[in-house]
Amino acid sequence: MGKGLFVIYTGDGKGKTTAALGMAVRALGHGYPVTVIQFIKSNDRCGEHNLPRRFDGLLNVHVMGKGFTWQSENLDEDIALARTAWDFAAQTITEGKVKLLILDELTYLVRYNMVDENEILTAIANRPVEMHIVVTGRHASEKMIAAADLVTEMTEIKHPYQQGIPAQKGVDF
């Protein structure tokens, strides 16, 4: 029996969600059930939203945001959506039916004070012993980093957008 890890992918560079989805592919390859909860993304063009039907019920992806909240015209609605998404995540942790739970862009809920960080960290700390939890997003807090078993910071060195190359299907979404 292995110990479930708490993993964080953070930083200003690209690749946080991609790294988490790479872990999902590994877990699925071993027949482990995986759930992905996306707190901010709402774009149904993202390739990962097409994965569940290809993995025979082992993978569930829940897109629970409506887009980039810092551009919102209705912050109260965004906070309510964040709260609903977090409640679903907390229930998923408590139920313990998945081996890997990816909480994509959860760091923003803490950064923008949408959900209490202590509540999140308590739920993660009390997860089933074999459940791995991966959190992604920029600006992971010091408290969250201290609680994690593994933290990787993605650093942007060069980005195609700087050369006028827009986001591309299959690479960026």
C-alpha cells in the first residue's frame, strides 16, 4: 500500500494542467479511477474534456467554472460557483472512490478568497490514505506549499504568444 501524495504544480509558466493530466494518464494506465475538477476553465474546446468517453468510466472531468474570474462582471456568481465546485471536491475526497483527484486551478480560489484555505487544507490532509491529490494554478500559497509532499514551479522562459503565435488546439487546449 502506498501513501497518497499531495502534489502542487504552480508558477507563471505553462504546463501545470498538462503535468497533472500526465499523472492522470499514468493512473489510468494502471486502471485507477481518476477525477478532474476544473475550477476556472469553462472552455469546452479543451481536449481534456473529450477524454472521459475514451476511458470506459475510469475518468471523470467536471468543468465547474465559467471562465477567468478576474475578468468577471459578477463576482458574487463566481464565488457561488467556486463554493459549489469546492463542496463537490470535498465530497469527492470524503467518498474516497478515486485514486487520483486533480483540482485544476484550485489555487485561484484561495488567492481570491473565494474558499477558506484552512478548509481546503483540512480536507486534503484528511483524504483517504491512498488518494493522491494534485492541485494546479499560479500563486500557490506558502501554507499550501508547506502542506504538500511535492511542489513543482513552472517558470516561463519563452512563449510562442510573444512571437504572435496564438494558442493551438491539441497543444494549448
